[in-house]
Amino acid sequence: MFLSWCEWWVRRQFPGTPSITTDELQDILDSSTPPQGPHGQSLSHHLILDARGPEEFAVSHLPGAIRVDFNLEPAALATFLLNQAPEGAFQVQCVCYCSVGYRSAILTRAINDPATLTSDRFRALNVQGSVFKWAVEGRDLRDSNDQPVPYVHPYNRTFGLAVPRSLWRWTP
């Protein structure tokens, strides 16, 4: 129930921010081959960006996720994205998540802001319900050693209410 409220709250705080469901993200992760152009070039690629802190990321994260500070200055964010983009990828879809979607909504907006990047090469989506919803649905999470784990860092006691305590891996 609290997770649903968190999703509503994020949508209300960030109206118009493009988003993606956990089912849609699962489809992306299940598809390992990006579309190819007529000359074999990659037409698009996905970056899974974790907007949580280092301690949260170490506990668990989505497979293939890259941690990034959600409050990076625009020039630093642009440099980060350019360094992470696969060579030759025409477009890069950034899928951003955090605990419930608030920090990742900030990151999504920053990536989509024309002041951050001067091209449309990068576009971002915010994961609805973020890693908490992902964990509650029993989807694949990895620890810092890339081993499967069922738990998440609850961020704090309040937002931790969005996931069953049995999924917590953190002691306040």
C-alpha cells in the first residue's frame, strides 16, 4: 500500500516525467541484442542507471546497472553519459531508478533537459516504483559481487515501509 502511495507521490512531484514499468524494463533486460542498422551499427542501446547512494547500490542493484549521482552538475552528467555510451550507438535510452523513484526522477529530468546535453542521443525514463517494486515482484537483483540476492537497502525507516521488512538488508 505504501509503495503505491510512493509511486503516486513521485508522479505528482514530477508531472510529465517519462516513465517505464517494471514489466517493460524486464523486457529490455531480457532482450540482449540492440537493433542493428543496415551497416551493422547499433541503432539504440540501454543504460540502466542507479541513482541511489554507494551503500544502497552495494547491497543490491539491477543486473548491469551503473551507479550515478543523481545530483551531478550538467557538464559532469554529460561527460558521464558520453563515457558510458557504447561506441557507435546512435541512440542511448537511459533507464533510471532509485528506491521509490524520486531521485531517479531528478536524474531522468536532468538527462532529458536540453541544457544538459546538446543532442537527442540520450533519452531517459524513470522506473515506476523503482527498485522497491522490482524487489517486491521478486525480480533479479545483484549484490556488489554480481551474485543474485532477494533484498534491498530500505533507504531509511520511513521509505523502508514500502517493502516487506524481510527484504531489508540494512540495520539503522
